[in-house]
Amino acid sequence: MARTLVGSNNLFDIMMKIKLTITALFFLLISSTSSAQEIRKNEFRLPDEILGFKVLKCDFHMHTIFSDGMVWPIVRVDEAVAEGLDAISITDHIEFRPRLKEMGAGDSTSMNIAYRLATRAAAAAGIILIPGVEITKEVPPGHFNALFVKDADAFAKHMNPKNPRDGSYIRATLQEAKNQGAFIFWNHPWYQTQNNESIWFPVIDSLYKEGYIKGIEVVNATKYDPVILGWIQSKNLTNIANTDAHSPINLREGEHRTMTIVFAKERTSESIHEALKEKRSISYCNDHLYGDKKYLEEIFHKSIVIETTHDISNNGYLTILNNSSIPFSIKFIDTKNLKFKTFSGGITVPMKGETAVKFINNNEFKKGEEILVGVEVENLEVAPDKGLSTVLILKFN
């Protein structure tokens, strides 16, 4: 009896599927092991609400093995849980997917796969998962993120098969994102420019005037550029900050990732989308906040508690308690008749801690009196290289 042999092409397909399955199991083992070991909680603490809006911690730019990242999608969810984030978006490149061949997958693998794989884990963990993609074209510099897309696979038709990053396709690609109702922002404007300088190129100006670009990354990874903060304010764009993580995010205790702080009406994907369109966001990186004064001032005052005591010798003592994960670098500007005993003219209030400083009152303390002390919070920047100016209210009982 003749024996039927499996054809070489079929055998190859079977082996590739086995290889992909093994790869998937390997990355799933890593993520499940992390969960089993109880990822160390490193939550970033801010006031829950300000100005009637919920304060949501978000990272809208990260990658997985389904483009040029190094982690399985579920790992991104675990990281977000460990840091107390509210929302994330996995934004794998649609034109650049080198890991597919390493996994034995084909080019036809759905561009929606990372989002689908992370959906169940995100829902179980209470993380808002926003579908997104990174658009990478050869225009200077041409990296854009599109959030809230409905179908990442639809972008495939807007590529040059011989050169997926062909810059002549940029408008068609961004228009596809716009047709899907996406929110589009410009990533790391300094990337691959001479001297790593952020430049407002003519092509960027055209895309901005045509309504494609709605925001810019003021911070990418750990790099902040004050020039971009100026663009955000002068051109009325949305303030964005993201990790652009490719490798696993490993933070030491007390460290926190770069993130966008969004002020949303509700803790939902729809409310985040509305807030971004309405430009209700600020940036966080390395113990600094960057953004509009009204948001930074409210966060500052809702994060601290001020206590004032004095003795019979006209010595006063100011204690500031900080409930947030941001240390505040405070410089005294207008102290009225009070003389604060500091070496540098200011104090630092540690995150989730407190600092006390002695002062001398040139006048007698009066019961019920309030003195407004002008300060600058140097690490809350309301404009390029300009700290937040506000007042501390000292009450004497």
C-alpha cells in the first residue's frame, strides 16, 4: 500500500506553528511567574481628583514582541498594575515588525494581536487598555502614535510594499487614523535630527495645519525638551509624556515611570479620549511635572498639609506634609516679615514625607492671623524653565 507523505510545505507550516506556540508559552511563563511572585507595588501617588476631574495616570507609548519590543503583551499590563497606572496603550509599529520572523510568525499576523492578547488581563486587573499603533514614515522625523484606533490591520493598505516606511504615504496613513476617530500625536521630535534638536519642520507644520497632529510628546523615555513645552502652549496642543518602552520596565523602589497625567470626567476610555481632545493633561518625568499652571497648582495644594506653630520668643515652625509621590522643591520668594532659617533659600519636601523649617517673626504672633508666603515650586514647570509661583497660607492659633 502506498504511504502518503506530508508535503514539505505543509511540514514547514506545522513546524513554524509549533515554534510560535513554544515562543508564546515562554513569554506567558515569564509573565505568569511575575504575577505569582507578586510584583512589588511601586504605586505613583497623586490626589484622586482635582478641579472636578479624576486624575488618571497613563502611558500611551510602548512596544511588545509584535513589533520591536522585548516583552509579551501581558507583561505591559503587569507593569501597569505594579505602578498603579489607570490606562496604557500598546503602540506597536505597523511598518516595522522584526520579531515576527524570530517567532516563526508570518507578515500576515494581525496588527491587532497585541491588543487582543492583553485585553483579558487588563480587564481583570482594572487597567484601561486603549488600542493604538505607531506610524513610522521616512519624513523628518516621522513617528506618530494613533490612539483609539478601531482596526490596526486597515493601515496595511497605506504602505509601499517595497518600502513600508515610504514618507509619501504619510497623509494617507494619518487620514486612515483620522477616519477611525483616532487621537494622533507626534513622538520624540528630536529623534534622528542633527544634534538631537527638536525642529518644527515644514512637513510637520503642514500636518499640524491640516488637523492631523493634536499633541506632542514633551517627554519621551527620560528626555524632556523645554522647546516642546513651548510648542504645546503656543500652538494649543495636548501635553503628552510616555516611556516608549521596548524592554521590561524595571524600577527601583521610589522610582516612577514617565507618564501622562490626564484629567478625565470618568475613569473610562471614552473620558480619556475626550480629555486628550480637550487638552486636559500634563507630563511627569523624574520628579518633575510640566504643564498648565491651573493643574500644577491644584495638584500641589491638594498634595500638602501645612502646620504652623510658634513659641513665646517669636520663633515659628513651619511643617509641610506631602502625601504625593512627587518631592517638592520649594523656594521662598516673598516672606513678608518672616525670616526662614534655610541655607539655600528654600526647602525640599520629600515624597510621602515631611519637612520642617524654623522662622523668625519680626512682629508679634497674633492669634487667628494668616500670613501669605510667596513661593516657587521649582520642579513644577508651568513654562520652559519656569517654576510654579503660588502661596503658602500660614495660620497662627
